[in-house]
Amino acid sequence: MTRHEPALPSPPAAPVLDIEAGVDRLMGNRALYLRALVRFRTDYRDAASALRGALEAGNPLLAQRLAHTLKGAAGMIEAPALTAAALALEDALRGRGRHAVALLARLDAALADVLGALDAIDLQAQATPPARAPAAGDALADLRAMLDIGDGAAVELVAEARDALRAQLGEQEYEALSASVAKFDYERALALLDRPGQAG
């Protein structure tokens, strides 16, 4: 660009939290998305401190795992700046950890923005679970989506939809699925759902 050319306008900043995209990610289930926000606010409030502690303790592998987990959780709730910050830190830690301190500061700021946005929303009132348990087809679709992105709220869904899932899958398959989800072995849980004869 020469001295006389006008500067191009900056692209619009991504939202701290894209609620509509998050609802779409969970197949339009707004209540499930809001419960995921409640869980995120609880589970990841101290994520930056945990990352900082891992780095200060000289444990980049733990820091990398924490960044990876945060990246997945931030992606699931559609927090784009936080997802990008966690990805950048994870990538840096895969190498020699150069710029990790600066990247952690960026992640800390992005996480503070997301938590600030979540604290401004009355999530508990909006995320009240429905009075009835979800139907089996809905529960299976929601569960697949949650397992696919590694959402820890899958544990709650398996418990909430127990009767519907048992009716759909059978007692033995449900128990195997429940055990896998409880251990956060989501790969095995997805494999169980993908067995021949399982609806979905």
C-alpha cells in the first residue's frame, strides 16, 4: 500500500459468543445449548489459571491437553475468539512452546470476555430442563452431536434420557453406552451407537 492509498476497513469483529450458531450446532436444541453454557461457565472459569500453573510447573504436555480441551469446549459453545486463542496456544505447545506466555495472555483475555458474557445472561432461568424426558430419536441425535464434539454434558443427557435410550437401544447396549460416557470414552460410545441395527 502506498502512502496515498486509503486504508481498507477492518473486518467486523467476531462475536464473543455466537448463540444462534451454538443452537444450530446442537440441531436447534436451545435448552441443550443453554445447559452447555451453564456447564462451561462452571467447568472453565479457572481454565487460564490451570494452564498457567501447568506452564509454571514445567509441564507443557498437561498445558497442551488443557488447551485442547478448552478449544473443544469453546468451539462447542461457538466462542470464536476463545477457540482461536486456545488453538494458537495448543499449536505453540506442540512445538517448543515459543510465545506461550503471550498466547496465554491472549487466551486469558478471550476467556474473560466469554465468562463476562455468560455472567450477564440469566442462564439458570433459561436453561431449566424440560419437564418431559426427550424422545429417543431426539436424545440419540443430541447425544451423537455431543459425543462428536467431546461435550461433557453428554453424561447428563444419558442419565436424563435413560428410559427413552433403553427402549431404543436395549438394556445391555444402554448400560455399555452409559459406562463408556461416564468414563468419557466418547469414541467407544460413538462406536456403540454406530453398530448395525442402532437407529439414529
